[in-house]
Amino acid sequence: MHEHALVKNIVESLLATATKKAVPAGAVKEVVMKVGMLEFHSEEAFRQTFEVLLRGTPLEGAKLNLTVIPAAIKCPACGHEGLCGEGEADPHSPIPAAECPKCGVVVPVTGGRGVEGLELVLK
């Protein structure tokens, strides 16, 4: 249910924006956003929750154009730099860490947090 709280806040923000800009119901073709991979457990669950929470709102039927912001590591031990894959860093951790795939050292994860670029694309 981690996705539910995040998506609920996003949908509430989008609905407030649509109301403020007097966007008529059904006029939104697409919602564009970037979300850090550490903000949710799975992209599929995020997308499903988004679709469910749009039902019965003026945004119902809008397509989600989602870009996932990756998290990355830079290992101080061996110098390896790379992106983290899904499930490699704990999204619940306030200071996420991952194991370096080259040398096994646990290193802090950078990036992969936040929501950016919320945009309503009209038909």
C-alpha cells in the first residue's frame, strides 16, 4: 500500500491543478511525471493504483506517461559506478544502501527519490 499514499497525494495535487486551471472533465489526455524508483515498490503497482484513483474524477481515462528516476551507486572501495536495479535498494530506508556488484561493499544510494515534472496534457 506504499504506492497508494504516494499516488493519492499526486492525484489530489493534479485535481487541484485541474480545478484551478478550469480544465473540463475528460479534457486531460495524458499525465506526465517523473518519480524516483525508491518512492514505490513496483512500477506496475504504481500504474494500477494511479488508474484506480483516477476513476470517477475529471482525470479519468488520462494515460500515465511515467518516467522512473533511477538510483545510483558509486563505490569508494573499487570505483564502480552504476544504476541500481529494481529491488536492489530498500525504498523504506531513510538512507538507502546497496551492495556493490563488483566488490560486495555496501554503499549509499544516491538519487531515485521524489516526484518531478507533473504535467497535464490536454486533448
